Amino acid sequence: MLPGTTTEFWSYNRKVPGPLIDVFEGDTVRIRLDNRLSQETTVHWHGLPVPPEQDGNPMDPVAPGASRTYEFTLPVGSAGTYWYHPHPHEMTAEQVFRGMAGLLIVRSRTDPVPTAIEEKLLVISDLRLAADGTIRRTRRWTGRPAAKATTCS
């Protein structure tokens, strides 16, 4: 992202943000997660009305090297714009900052808005990079303030 530097991102399908998932109410969604990270992860479907065992909660992590298939049917009345992201215990912030998040649109089959109206999707991040291209953080990944080192003389 910065000229002459390399930034390490983690992603879904090699895309930052992750790929757009565009589905309709009533569709059955089936997503396979292959965890190639060195830490546990999940996929949390933020705000979607899905069964708890399919919602990627911190108590149901996918271990490094393991796979998991999430499957759920979207009820009528769930149309909207959502986002998905990892939700492992104590590691959510790092994984999201490194690029693991994406948009999910649930459409109504009876949407009165004409399809000729073009949609624009915008994802905003407060990612900061250090001069060497690494991801800079002012807090620990847990979201709590990082401890400050002090020197006494």
C-alpha cells in the first residue's frame, strides 16, 4: 500500500475487503471456511438472523488448519446490508484490522426499488500503516489501551 513496502494482510479469498456475498431472502447460504491462519478464527454474520451454532461465535472457533462449513437459510424479512467478520476470543480486532471482513447483501425478491438504480458500496477502515508498511496500532489487538513503557532515573 505504501511505495517500496510490503503490508501483510489476512483475507477471505485473497480480497480486502472480503468478497461481496449477494443473496436473496429464502436462499440457503453455504460458506466453507478453510483456516490457513496460525490462530483460531470464525466467521460471524453480523446482525443476520442465523441459528446460534452457525453464527461464528467466540466459543466455537475453527482451529488453524481446520475447516468449517457455515449453512443457514435467510428468512423473509431479513433483507438489508450486513457485514461478516471473524469473532475469535481475544483475536477479533487483529483479524479485522488485517483485512478479514466483507459485505453481505440480502435482497428481497419483491424489492420495489428499480434494478436500474446503481448501488455503490463503501467500506471504510481506520487502518494506519507505519513507514515500513506494517500495520500500526495504538492499542493492543484486544481493544484495550496498550501498556506504556516508562523509564525511571
